[in-house]
Amino acid sequence: MKVFVVRKAGFCFGVKRAIKLAFDVAKKKNEKVYTWGPLIHNPQVVEDLKKKGVCLVEDLRKINKGTLIIRSHGIHPKILERIKKRKMEVVDATCPFVKKAQQNAKLLSDQGYQVVVVGEADHPEVQGIMGYADDSALVINHNRIKKNLPHFEKLGVIAQTTLSIDAFKQVIGELIEKADELKVCNTLCHATARAQKATLKLANKVNMMIVVGGHNSANTTRLAKLCKRIGTPTHHIETARELQRGWFKGKTTVGVTAGTSTPDWLIQEVVEGIKKYN
């Protein structure tokens, strides 16, 4: 059985930057260090940070001093304002692509556009972006596009950074008839787009795909869905412990890919685990 790994699988630039910031802060600070929500959507990395003294918090009433790291997904501006009033030191680990989406949301809103965010309403990145559009943006999931949307004079569209290009284009196509003026800002993450393209290419060539990453990771889940959509048997796992011998029976080629929040060591553990079933 041959095992192939997507070359660009794993950490993207934004995630690497966020993790480096967090570990650097943990080394330098003698006081408490927190992240607002999980720094990234990977339980193993979050647990590793906890061992280094970086604790997760989602309730400001539980903290009043120390250093707070803004997660890679960004934060709602009103929450950030409340944090700053507590005079805590703030370290911003927001992904640069998410920053771009936030800035575009504010700009479109200030210019009088009805802002539309294509993505998942319950995702922290989208919730943060909403705040930069005065919480008046519409969130549209490409799987559940409302057919009864009213007509708008001006629509400004941005995307959750980890969305697939096809999903973004699908929604834009639907919105063309809903506005006199439609302005689209491409806020998709280039690394995510490359990983999705490379994953699909490999999935078309192998008997089965293993997708490694947090079950709470939107981009990892999306990779698994893309593989399943083309008919390739696919399993989404967090660690090598979830591998099952029965999956590999009769398989001669297996592909491995991973979300942008998955560390290299987890990917390697999975690859070594698969090889044991040869």
C-alpha cells in the first residue's frame, strides 16, 4: 500500500504566526496569559499551549489582569474594546487574511453597502467580521441560500477566509439578481485554496483519503467534504489513534491531507500509523 501526502498540508502562514506569538508570549511573561477562545481549531495544540501556561477564556468576568492573545480567527470589536478597558496587555494573533476581511467589511459598510458574509454564522471568524459591519451584515451559507432575499440597491460581498472558491462563486451567482450594484471582495485565504486544490487532485488518484485535523476545524471539515463529494472514501480524524485497520483492507493507495490548523507532527504520526497496516 502506497501512502501519498499533500505537499502543502498542515499549518498555513497565519496559524504558524499565531502559534509562534503565543509560545513567545508564554516564555516572556511571568503573569497569566490567556487566549480568547481556542487560538486555533486544533485540540492537541490548544492542550500543548495549556501545558505552557496559556489558558483559554471566553468570559471576561473570569479575568482582570495579565496578557490576552486574540485568536487567529479574530474577535468582535466590541469585545476587544471591553478587554482594553480592563487595561490588560493585548497581543493580536489575528490571521492577516481575516484582518483583510474585517477591513473590507468596515469599508463596505461605511460606503453604504449591505454587507454579505458568505460562510458559517456560528464560526468565530464570521462573528468577529460581523462586528466590523455594525452587526448588520447578512450571513449566507452556500448550502442554504434563501431564495426569498429582498432586492438591494448596493450589496457588498466578502467570504469566510476558509471557504472554497466554488462555494463563493455559487453564492455570488445567486446574488447578481438581488442588487443594482454588486461589489465583491475576494477575502479567501490563498493557502486554503491551494490546499483544497491539491487535496482534490490527490483524492482523484487514490483509493481512500485520510483528512487530519480538529473536528471543530471548518477548513479541515471542508477538505473531508470535498473528497467525499467526488466519491472517494474519506475519513476525518484528529489523531493516529482513530485509525482503523478495516479501512485499509483491499486499498493499494491512500492519500493524506490536513487542515491549516494541523501541526506537522500530527500528520507524520498518522502517516506512520497507516504504514503499520501494510
